[in-house]
Amino acid sequence: MGRILILNNIISHSCSVNSLAPRISHHPHSRTVSPSLLTLYTSAKHLSTSLAMDGSKAGTPKEMSSELDTTTEEEYASQSKLLQEFVNISTIDKAWTFKLGNGIGTQAMLSISQPNLLANKKRKLILSTDISKENNNSVTFKWAPFPVEITGASTIVPSPSGSKLLVVRNPENESPTHLEIWSQSQLEKEFHIPQTVHGSVYVDGWFEGISWNLDETLIAYVAEEPSSPKPTFSLGYQKDCSSDKDCGSWKGQGDWEEDWGETYAGKRQPSLFLINIDSGEVQTVKGIPKSLSVGQVVWAPSTEGSYQYLVFVGWPSDSRKLGIKYCYHRPCSLYAVRTFLYKSEGTELELKESSCEDFPVVNLTQSINSAFFPRFSPDGKVLVFLSAKCSVDSGVHCATNSLHRVDWAVNRKLSTSKNIVDVIPVVQCAKDDCFPGLYCSNILSNPWLSDGCTMILSSTWGSSEVIISVNVLSGELLRISRTESNFSWNVLTLDGDNIIAVSSSPVDIPQIKYGYLVEGANTNGSWNWLNVSSPIFRCSEKVQSALSSLKFSIMKIPVKDVSANLTEGAKKPFEAIFVSSNFKKDGACDPLIAVLHGGPHSVSLSNFSKSLAFLSSIGFSLLIINYRGSLGFGEEALQSLPGKVGSQDVNDVLTAIDHVIDMGLASSSNITVLGGSHGGFLTSHLIGQAPDKFVAAAVRNPVCNLALMVGTTDIPDWCYVESYGSKGIDSFTESPSAEHLTHFYNKSPISHISKVKTPTLFLLGAQDLRVPVSNGLQYARALKEKGVETKVIVFPKDIHAIERPQSDFESFLNIGLWFKKYCK
């Protein structure tokens, strides 16, 4: 296993190393919880300390002891231990496959993450396996004995052949960025790129683009542009001094520069760079306008002559950069730029300076306002890309995607007048159980089967994620993951014409699947899926026992009070995922948590969630509601919500809750509600509009007052579009009128605060740029003022997602305990 040698050498090269990762065990009954963590909650003193992890405002020990009057110390300890066991289940982030040197079989390399609670970081690991397929009914994965922990690496990117590995180590300060090139047995090259050349390499999954050329001598990548010079101020002058401090001078701040908002605070503009891995020479790619933020770069097929093309995505940013995280409605295009090369004396390709005036950057998709995730077909004749045109046109942050292609003129001059062909058009209103439209958040770097025209994609289909095959020439689309269950499926990578995927459900931990196309007549392109035994997702007996007692289903909820002016898609039933115990205790229903996703144009999928599985395991039923406006149900249903937030979505949630009550699956006296972001907006609306419905509520970074949010968020346009509908695009301004502010207030939960009496838990990230902490604090203080029982935890270093391991842990532990406190 040559690539195991690569990984062992990488970790030995790192400054701070934990060579093996024994917390991922190969024994099915082994416990994966650190003994030191198990004792965190064994006393009230330990409890109050750990609940204030990372400086969060969790209350004093005296306040905590008063809580223990109703919730015993033992229950805190028991639930924290169980949550730790759920948290320790690993996640597969990426996977790659390579043909073995003998041409028989495949080696796969999987990138895995696991929360490290004590370090408050994610532990990154690599696990390799040899794959051999004996026949159509059998495949063998021979796993390495242990995963290897990669410390300090921001990302790793194998070369196309698998013979080289790029390791990127971004600095945490103004130090150089480290790029390492590894062979199968050793570190081959190491380059330190100073801030005067570029800053950190983008590894965010959106602007991120790292691409090896075909002969593996050049790497194109996206990194922060060089830092701008700062003004220097001085109290005097000394000729000989070793530092600014010695000279009586200091660096000023200089002009403030816009960034792309949430998760990009302080990040400089993404720019395109090339490195020659033989010489270490780094060049900025010339000719790209300063007004473009670039990302997702790929090499075009090789051409004859002294140049190659790079294709990348460009986002114009002449005016204000509005937040881009989770926001697909920012216009973008595909561009191509020439990179000139020449042969050196050693016949290697070298970079050559070129004039951008002679060969300007070419916009390949001028006739469409959104184009991203470019992928070339194996023969290099077709360029395929996704589009979020519906989002850009309507102003909603996420909507139904479309898939397109353009012909690529090999060895010919590029033109801006390319004919864009629709491969998968937008679906407005899907027929029952038919394809609802494309909802695809990523595309594999190599998504192609051997026919050269069939792509494998993951896409949302109702409340599940499925795997589909798409013929980009004919447009034929097939759902190829299993349809007999409501599990969710996600493709990890391809092994030739076979698929390595993960399947899971709300009550089933992830399972690796190996899919192959069934040969023979009358198979209609059907796929067979084999279960793969893996050490990655093994969990404790306690978790297995808890999950085995649960079941789930996906319910269709009829729309209540259908009006004639609704589109057909908006009249169709929406869905909810119901998770419950296999049996009733003494004939009584478990308390119910209504779980509401954010967005609002997002979706809750029928996949495994560690935090929600924990809540299910401590005695709650879950009603996870995909109200109208969610992804996965066609464009008409999605577009029915903008302009009606706080009414249509609120009514859908109440309808879904009444539905399960009427079915005898929940008791009307034991209902709680949980939501984050727009889900927090809904939760806060619900406890105001239906004040007698809920015994407790919990919100994570909730939108409570749009009139306050519009002047402080990184996406003020969102406030206009969701409040006014698509016409809000034309009304958007950085200086809202009194009429606008009144409208925002009336659309907000705070307008109903006088009626609220539900005990409410607030979980807030102090660094949130999307829904700044002032929104939640204002609402929480108003509730306290009127005597409503309120608990607030602020995480000083967390952003909108509240996903740092300690913060996520503390959040869901408190949610479970808060709901337990108020449920009968």
C-alpha cells in the first residue's frame, strides 16, 4: 500500500503530530469515548465549568445548582455521556480512487473527520483500502489497520495518477503558506509562499479550486491576493533598529476592504495562481479583471502548441460584496484564460509571461447569469456546468438548479458566442413521485462513466438525497439509488464504472455502498448495490441499542386552506420526516420536537444526524418539517414562500403538528419546537402566534427582528426578497425607508412578542455576520422583561452555524435538558 507510506511520512513531517488515531476502533463493541470526557459532568462544579466551555455565558455555579433542582445531576451526566458517544461517530468528507500498478483492482483513499472536544477542533484522518471485485455479487474492501491523523493540513489533493499528493498548510497568521509535494515514499518538494505573493489557499468548498494539469507538472489554485501595504506611523526616526517597536513606529490599518461576508470575514479577494512543482515558481494568472473574484478552476484539455487554457468561475464584485455563503443567487460566469508555457532545457514545461492584451479572458457563458462547477467530458469535447439562474432571477438565496453544456473547441480560438444547451431544465411542478428538479450542492471532480457522456450526481428528491445518472448528450436521467426505502444516498467517488456511496437514515448510521450496473437484456439501466463492511462508522453498543429502538417515515402533509391563486406546485402536499420509538410506553406518546430548518430555501434530509439522533434517543419523537419553500419539491412550491414568510410557513408547521396529533402519534400537551436561522424565525413566530401550543422552545441564531437585521446583516437583500417576494429585488437599498422598516417589523416575530409565554432557550454565535447576535439578544431581553422564562448561551468565537465541536456539543446537550425540564 504505497499511499500509506505517503501518509505516514506526511504526519512525521508535521510539527505537532498524533501518528495514529486509536479513537476509530475496528472492534464492533469498543467504546470510543475518552475517559477524561466521561467525567466532565460528574459533579455540579464540573457541570457548570464544562457548560461554559470556550467562555460561553452559561451561568454561574449557583445558577446551575438551581437548575439541578428539577433535572438531576445524574441525568446531566448520563445525557452528556450519551451525546459524546454520538459525537464521536466519524464522517467521510471526500474520497479518491486509483488503479493499482498491476492494473488489477483499485486503491481508495478516504478523508475522514471526527470532532475533538478537548481541542475544540475537528480531527482529520485518512484511511486507505484496496478494492477487488470478484464477481457481480461480491466486492472486497481490505482496509488499512488504522487511520492516520493529518495534523496541520488544510487540504490534500492527489494528482490524477495518484503518484503525487499536494498537501496545503495554511498559516493562522501572516506567515507563509506551505505547499508540499509528496511521492509514495517521501516528501519531494516543499515551498513556502510569502504573503507578498499570496495569502491562504481557499479550501472553503465554493471559491476553492485546486487542479493538477495532465502531466502533473503544474497546479492551478485559488488563494487570497497579496496583502496590501499598510501605512506606517512613526514618533521619530532611528537608523538602526530591529523592529517597528524599536523604531518608535507602528503599522496602521489602511483602507477597509469588503469581503464576502459570513465565513469570509477578513479574507482577501480570491485570485488565481499557478505553481511549477519542479522549480517552485509561482505566478499570478494574468489578464483577469480586478473586479472578478475567482474560484473552481480546472485545466482545459491539453492543446497542441505553447499554451493551455484554464477555465474558472468569476463573480463580479464592482460594488458591495453581499454575503455569498449559502447564497447561490450571486451572478457568476465561466471564463477561460490562456496560460503560456515553453519547454526548458530539461524538456519540462515552464511558465512564460504573456500579454493579456493579445489574449484577453473570455466569458464562455455570457447568455446566462449563473454558471459554476465546470467539468470537462473525458474526450475534452464538452464542458458541463450547473446554473442557479432561477435564484439569480428571483432573488431567493437558493432554488432549483439546471445543468447545461457547451461544446469545447479543441485547438481553436475561443468565442463568447457559444451555444448553451440545456441538459436538465428547471422543473416547475413535478408529477407525483417523478423527478422534482435538480438540487445539487456539488459535483465530483471526475463524475464520468466510461462511455464519456454519463455523469453521476447526488441530488435532493423530496425529503431524501438520491443518486442519479445523467446522459449529457441525450438528457436521459435515471434515479439509480434504491427507491424501496426512504434512506438518503450520497456519492463519494467512482471506481471505473462502479460507484462508492454512503447511505443512511435518521435512525441508521451511515453505511458504505458499492454500486454496479446490472448487465444483460431488459435491465433498463438498473443498478445493484452491495453493502461494504467498514470500520469508519462503528459506534458503541449504547448508541446501537438506542437507534435500534427507533423508526422513521416520511409523511405527506396536505396543504390546509388551498386558495385559488396558488400555483399547482404550491397546492401539492409538503413533507415531514417523523422519527419515533418502536413502541409506546404505557400507551402514551413521547414528547414531540418540531424541527425546523433554516434558509428558508433549504431542506432537512432523511440522512443520519448525530445531534438529532441524540434527541431521539433520550425520549423525544421528532417531526422534521419541510414546509413549502423547501428545496426538492419543484420551483413553483419553492417560489410560493417569498413574500409570505411568517404566515405560509407558520401555517404549514402548525398543519404538520396537528396532522401527527390527529393520527395519535403525539400529544397536544407535550409539543416543543426547535429551529435555527430562518428556523429560529419560524420558532419565534410560532410561540407568538400560537402561544398555547408549545411547552418549550429553543432557537439557534434566530431571525427575530428584520427591521434590526437589515442594517447589520451581510445579506440585507434577503430581508427584502423574503418579505416582499421577488419584487423585493427592485426595492432593495442600503438605506431602508420608514415604510420598509415598518413592513419588516410587521413581518417579524418581535411583532407578536406580547403574546409569548413559552420558556425559550437561545443559543447565539457572537461572530455571526448573517444574523448578528443583537437580533437574538434583543428578543431574549424583551422576553425576560415580560417575565417569560429564558436562558441565553453566547458562544464568543462561533459564527452562524455554531459548529465548533464544544459549542455544538453544549448546544444540543442544553436543548435536550431544556425540553426535558418542561415536558411532562
